[in-house]
Amino acid sequence: MADIFDQFTNLTLNNEEARSDADLIKVNPYLTPEVQAIHGVQTGVMMDKYIPILGQIEDIGLVDPGTCGVNTLTDAIPVSQKTWTPKIISHRIPICKDDINVKFKAWMEAQIASKRWEEINDDLKQYVLDKTQEAVTRGIIRIAEFGDTAAALASAGGHFTAGSTVALFSMLDGMWKQIFTDAALGASAKIKRYTIAENTEATKANQLNLAADKAIAAFEYMITEIAPEASSGNLVIQCTKSLWDNYRQSVISKGGAYNTGLITRGMTDKEYGGYPIIVRNDWDRIIRKYYDDGTAYWLPHRAILTDINNIPVGTSDTESFSNLDAFYDKVTKKFYIDVAWREDCKILQEENMAVAY
């Protein structure tokens, strides 16, 4: 059975070997934002719990009819609802001391055959725990945003890269699936969409060759077309790195038309027109890894404009997002890390969202 330390056997440590944690070079974690920075988090969410969405009283105020008459309001406050349907997500990582390459001494205090995992250097345990926590955060965001109950490989009529583990996505319909479902309504769709023509190009090279100012056009459309009511919230632009790079190039190329302050804010604070921009490097990574049919990517350039509280991630408790159950079992002589959490994601009010893809 495969083990997370399988590739340690590829190390060829000879002569003077790395013998301490400080000697090791660890790859930087994937650039994934904190969940709370990109989604509102709703706790206490259980199966089939309703989310009431209460509207507002429509316009009132007519000229008084006089003669003791009254203007009676006949319109009802609009009410709608969404339903939380969280799924339980879980994984177990088993680690046996003997699975660690015996030549790799950096995390071994001594080469003692009877040494148990619980006596191995704590640096190795912490390394595995840290990597697991990073993977959990990536998993929460991947499922919330790219979950698709109809997920299938490109060879089977879907969009997923050959060899992908589709089950990593198929537990629920996430944010993007809900956006696409709304778009399929055609004229009655509530989410305003800017179409990025390059997304439909036949080759990756053509797809990634975005026209100049494409990001600005997308941002302008979303800001202009989103429902006026949405502007009362804290709107944030989230976009792929590909669109951010295109915007950054626009700012540089138009240096004469942009004052220094705008260039500085746009580059360092990441904003456009006063709206904060969150660059979703993780979207680019997921799309290029999982949505590649061999010749083209599936919608590689994407952006959304909405309040993060309009796209909440629901869970029974936020502690499950960060708590890891790590324990050593003397019967199997293995160290285990268990992770489990409940999760769902909903677009609460589609009309308070604009997208580009």
C-alpha cells in the first residue's frame, strides 16, 4: 500500500548527510488563502437546515386620498430560502515508523531497530501535521468552490483531466457549479456574466494569450452590471492569477494615464476602482491540474464580484476545520492522523453577484 513517505526512497544520501531539520529544504505550501478571507463561514449547519432569505418592503408613499381614506399596502415582503446539505468529509493518514527510509536520518534520533514511532523526533511529527493541515485547508476550499456532483473525466463527457480522482469533487455542488447552473437559465439567469472569449479557444497557448486590457473589461462589466443593491455590501473581486497578470500589465502599459498613487495601490494593495482584489492562485493551480483535456483547459480565466458573506461555507463547527486527531496505536504500531468535517457552500442571492469566465 502506498505511503506518504514512499518517495523518500528516491533520496541518495551519501557521505555527509542532512542530519537535522534545519538542513532540509521544504517546498513552500501552495498559495491558498484562509477560508475566512474568501467566504463567510456559517456555523451550526446541519443537514436540511433552511436558510431564510427575507426581502424588503417595496416602495411606499402615495398622495393621501383625504376624506379619511388610507393608502393600504398590498404587497407582501418577499421571502425565499436555501437549504444547507452539508457532507461529511474525512481522511486518515497512517504512518508506520518502518515506512520511513532508514537512510534518511534527519528526523531519526538513532538507528535503533526497536524504536517506536512515538519516540521519533518530534520535528517529523510536526512536519506531517503541518502538511496535513495545509491539505485540509486546500480541501475545504476546493470542495466549496469546485464541487460538482456530476463531475466526470473529459473522456466520459466531463471536464476532468485523465487520471484525476473525480471523487475529490463529486460530494456536493460548489460555488462554480451553482454559477454555471444559473447561467444555464439563459434570459432568466440572475448572475450577470462577462464572457471571456479566450476561454473557448481550442489550444492552451491561445487560451492563455489574453487580449490587452481583458481583465479591466471584465472588472468594469462586473462592477457596472451587478445589482445596485449589492453595492451596499462589502464587494470583493476574486480572480485567477491569469486575469491579475493581465490587469497588472495594463497598469504598466498605461503608466502615463495612471497616476503614481493608483499604480502603487493597484500593485501592492491589489484593488481596482476601489474594490479589493483577491488573487486566487489556487484557482489557476486547480484548473491546470484537474481541468485539462490534453489540448485545452476548461475556463482557465475566471473572476467573481460579490460580498464574501453572500457565498458562505457552512459547517457544524469551525473547530473541525483546524482540529486534527493524531494518535499512536500500539496494536498496529502506527501513528494515525484523522481529519473530518462537515461542509457545504451556497450562493445566497444570485442577483448580488457578477462573474467573468
